[in-house]
Amino acid sequence: QQVADPARGVRGHARTLLGLARSARHGNYSGVMPSPSSRGSVALVTLGCTRNEVDSEELAGRLAAEGWTLVDDAAGADVALVNTCGFVEQAKKDSIDTLLEAADLKETGRTKAVVAVGCLAERYGQTLADELPDADAVLGFDSYRDMSSHLTAILGGARPASHVPSDRRRLLPLSPVDRSSAADAGALPGHGDGEQFVRSRLDARPWAPLKIASGCDRRCSFCAIPMFRGSFVSRRPTDVIAEARWLGEQGVRELFLVSENSTSYGKDLGDLRLLETLLPELAAVEGVDWVRVSYLQPAETRPTLLEAIARVNAGHQVAYGD
């Protein structure tokens, strides 16, 4: 498949996105503390959906813990780290425009490197790198955990091998209940490292996305997401609740539960109704007033889930889903 043709004409949209790389609130938790000496500065620019926002905040947490300084504006950063979207054609174009705009900063600002990550990078990898030499690296999801080392090498003049795409559905067993034992077969951005995870908030909004799962087992003909996000994998409820409590401590009033298919939550953990159990526990988190469920699959939506959404903790649970 071809990457959308980069349009270098009107870049106002990309320029606006570059100016929205927020890093005002660095929320490292679970005992992970930032290194005292800075390795350099990095601005995260996020495109696409709220799932990508979670991934960016996890990247920010990892980088802050390794001693990187997070800055608001890509023009004032050593590295512009662009978390791309690769779903529909317009999203691809926006991502490419933003990467080109960031590359221009190497001529006019302090920016030394532009790195593409996210869904467009995962989906197209080497093809994107070949067609976009302005980017200093195109890295896939499996690079996220060691992103600090990659950025250090890039600033030192290295050019890492570009990501080579593959069908990530093949990384895990076909049967959902067999996946928990093979979860380390591929990276799951936004899932952290169990209970030892880091996340840095990149804005001060009173709501925040909270990832409960990744991947999808459906085979919709119009959707390529399962190919580059992989098979469905639930986060363990204890990890989700721990992150929800931390978000509540950061002033978040509304939790926005995200995944590729929230109605599948728990099926790989042996309990397809696990979301119905999880919702009241999230609604009971101190400081949280609303819990909103998103990415519901109509064909999998069941009466017990609708009843749970409607009744759990009156006054706390938003009585509808997206």
C-alpha cells in the first residue's frame, strides 16, 4: 500500500499540531524517579485518537525517567517525536505534513532530529522512511521501551534501522485465553510494565483517556488496525485501577476508557463480563466523578454491559457509550 503523497503547500494544520506538544505535568509514579541529569530535550506531538494520547504519555514518562527534559514546543526541543496516525487517508496526510513541518525546524530552530513513531510508522515502516528522508528515524512499537537509547543514538549521529512492518496478529496465539502467557511476544503501548509503569501527563485537562486493552480480533474489511495493533489483549484490572487512582490524584475528574474494542475486555482473562465488574471499581476511585466507556462494538454489546453502564454508582457513571 502506498503512503499518502506529502503535500508541502498548506501546513497550517501541521504547524498548529506542533505547537500543541504539551508537557506541563510530569506524573511519574510507582517509584520511578527521573534521572537528575538531562540527556536532552524532547517534544511529543500526538496525532490521531485518544489511544495515541495514552501511548504518548507513556513515552513521556519513560523519557522523563531516563533524564530527558520534556518541552512544550517542538521548535525548542532537540528532538521532535511525532506520534503519527495511520488509519484513514486524511490522518496519514496530516501525519506526513506534521513530520515535514517538524523537519523544517532543523533549519530554523534548535531541533536536531525528527523521529516518527505511532501507527503510520508501525504500518508502513521502511516504506515511510524511503519516501520521507526528512525524518531521522521511523520506529515501531517494539522500540518504545528503549526509546531513550534510540534518541541518544540519533542525536549522536546514528540512523537506526527503520521499522520493518509485519502482521502483529501473528505474534500471539489464536485462542484469547492462551495470550496472557505469551504477552511478551510484542510491545503493547499504553499497557506499562504491569504495576511498575510510568506516565507523564501532557496537559492539564480534567479528563484523561485510560487504556484498558489493545488490539482487535475482528476482521472488518474496511479496517487495517488489527494488522498493526495486533490481536486483542486486556490489561489486568489491578493495573487499570492503579493507573485510575493515580489519574485521580492528578486532578482528573473523568476517566475515558479506551481500547480498540472495549466490549471484548476480559475474554483473554477468562471472564467476558470483567468490564461489568471493573466499572464500579473505577467509579469508586477517589476524585473521579465520571467514567465513560468508548469503542463499544455493537455486535458484541450485551445486556449486562448496558445495565452496568446505566446503573453503576449513580451520579458517577456516564450512562452512555461511544
